[in-house]
Amino acid sequence: MTATVDLDNVHHPYHHRIRGKMSEVAINFEWSRAYSTKPGRAAYAIEGGKIVQVGDRRENYAPLRLGAVYPVYLEFAQLDGSPESCLGFAEKYGLLCTSARHSKPPSEELTLWKAEIKRMSGNLRALPNVIRIANSRGTYAKVATVDVLLVPGHGEGSPPVMVLEPGDLLQAMNLEMAQFISGGGRLVPCKNCGLLFQAGRAGGKRTIAQFHSDECRIAFNNAKRRGK
């Protein structure tokens, strides 16, 4: 069974039916990114204010699993919007809305990337507070557009499992962000480098964590000892 649901149109009156369970719903998502068969050649380039695929090959992969250590949406939201940072993200994950292909290599406007970085960064700051404070029946938050799938459960006679399937990388990141927020997690700035990291729920660090990596913890403590 396949149905398309626009979460932009899911309002608060229905939210109580899924609250507490949204974080348990699986996200099924594969994407394609380009790569080059020529050693040292990039897969994407900046041309005329666009990020353009220049790699001659493509590969399918699961970006949300690739970003398991540091979530993809969080990496994207903290880009500085420069062409270099956007290009580096594209090299790692591909384009936001267009999968890689062999014929007619795709491109995306840098203005789109900058706008989406700004929007996601704003959502990270605003959504947890807005949903806790404005607890009225008319409240909703626009998140993403996804396909909702019912797939066979595990084991004979088990009920179907609901799977959310985004259509592109941007929607997958939006959904990844919403899943973390709906699970009650917190975003904490690293005490050493300032980067935000997840804490307080499954998939994140402990609530009391202060550093987003062991490297940052060691660097901070070494600097503190040198300063004594």
C-alpha cells in the first residue's frame, strides 16, 4: 500500500495520534551522487552561480546511514553558505533535489542552497520552542513531503510496518530533523568548536555531554591545561 502525504498539511488536531511514536517510524531513503573515474577529479563544480555535476559516474547510497555519527541535516544547517562549503557538501552527499545521472548532468542554483541552509538553521532554533509554547489545536509546523509506505512486518503474522520515504535529499534531511525534534532531543553547542550536536535521546549523546567528539574534548582539555 502506498500513499503520498504532504506533512505541510498535517495540523495539530491529528498530531496526538502519532506523538511519541513518530521517532520510532523508519525512514527509508536512498539517493544517488556523482563521482569521477579520473583520479583527483571532482564530481561537482561551481559554474555560473550553480553547482553542476561534472562526474561521469553515479552511485546509489543511503545518506542518513552515512551521517549516523554526525547527522546530515545538522551538517547542512551549519554550512556558512559559501560556494566552497556548498560544493564540499555536494561532493559528499550529492545535490539537494536532483539525483545524479549520466545523461544531461543536473545542476542547482547556489541561491537555492543558501535559502535552504538559512531555513533549516532557523527551524533548528525555532521549532522546539514554538511547539512547546504554542500548544493550541490550530498549531502546526511545515516539515516535509514524503511517501508513507506500509511494508510487511517482521515475522509471520506480524502487522505491517509504516515507513516514511522522502523523495529527495532535502526532504530526507527535513524529516531527519523533525524525527529528532519530535523525540524530545536537544541540540547542544560543542564547548570547544561551537558546532551543534544531538543529545538527550536515541541517536544522540548523553544529556550532560559537552563536546561533539572525543577530539574536541581532548583539544579543550589540553588547551585548558596549557592555560594554567
